[in-house]
Amino acid sequence: MALKLKYLPILLLVINPLVKAQEIKSEFNSEVKIQKKLSYILDLPQNIKTKIPLVVFLHGSGERGNNLEIVKAHSPFTYKNLIKEPVAILAPQCPENTWWDTDAVYFLIREISEKYKIDKERIYLTGLSMGGWGTLKLAGEHPEMFAAVAAVCAPTDRVMLANIHQYKDLNIKLYHGGMDDVVLPENAFNFYQKLHPINPKAELIIFPNDNHNSWDSTYSDPKLWDWMLSLKK
């Protein structure tokens, strides 16, 4: 005969929802070492006994990679004959598929200015397109380093605009092509609109008929180099 069970025992597990958490308040204080690596070209005049100015150039996206020769394209190297006094030209190369690591560039400039006879009161920064973005980013992060800054057809971003006060004391010029359909002129207009009220000496130069190649009009003008070299920190 089958045994019928009218009741089944039920095990109730009671879980206390009020489990106490442990709150820890402390401080992280540790030296963190980060390795930075950049290939570069440094053009140094020979037989110079006094300290000389340094022009730092940041190339555009098309010159990324591991072929250093291509960083000379569209650069101050092409127009060295327009620079009326001996200068050193430093041109690092951005690795493939990345944008400028401005921390790496900053430490490179510091190393070069210590290792060679560089006048630290006359360090100048310029760059085009992606390098123009790197120029503005680096100048905003370390405005104390540069006597003058020239950004050419530069993309701008919200971080730069939010920190526009960092540029208030810089000698700075913005160059852009009026017909640029790669980096729209609005990038320069918007940045300048924020910048000029706090830095009236800042200048915006538009080449009305230039597309994205406004670096040709910029770097071929002797007035740019005269302006740069006339300034000290």
C-alpha cells in the first residue's frame, strides 16, 4: 500500500539583509613610473658657442609611423632659409594609429633643452592639423614652457575650451584655411572667440582661399618666424 504524505517539511533560510559594511578611509601615496618613447629629428646648427632658440614642430596624422624622414614634410625644415638666426628644430614622430602624447613631448623637450645649448627663454611650439591639436593641448598644459605658439589648421576640443584660462598669457597665433573641409574653420573661430576676451594679444589668421593645406601659407611667411624669434618668456 502506498504511503501518502500530507505534509512536506519546509526549510526556511532566513538571511539578514542588514549586513554591516566596512568603510575604509586612507590615502594612496606612491611613486608611479611610466615609460615614454618617441623617435625624433633634432636639427642643430654647428659651431654655435652661445645658447640658441628651439623650435618644436608637431606633424600631422599623415606623417605618423617609423620613417623619420617624412616628418620633414610640410614643416619648418622646408623654410629654414626664412629663419634669420641660428635655431634648433626638434621634430618628434607620433607612432602609428595614435594621437600626440603631450606628456611624452613635454619630457622630450625638457631633455633636449638640458642636453644641448638651448635658450630656455626662447622655446617655440608649432604644429599642423593633428599636430596643431597637439600644439594647443601641450601649450595649455605647460604654458610656462613656451615663448610663442603657432597652431595651424588645428582641431580643438571641449577640454581646451573648458580650460581656456590656461592660454591667457601666451603669445599665440591661430592659422586656418577658410575653405578647409578636413578640419573646419569653426574649430579656430570657436577657440579664438573664447580666447580673445582673456588674451587680447592672441591672433587669428584666416587664409580665405586655402583648404587644409594652410601650413604652406603659414610657414612660407617670414613674418611668422620674425614674430616668434622676437619673443622671450
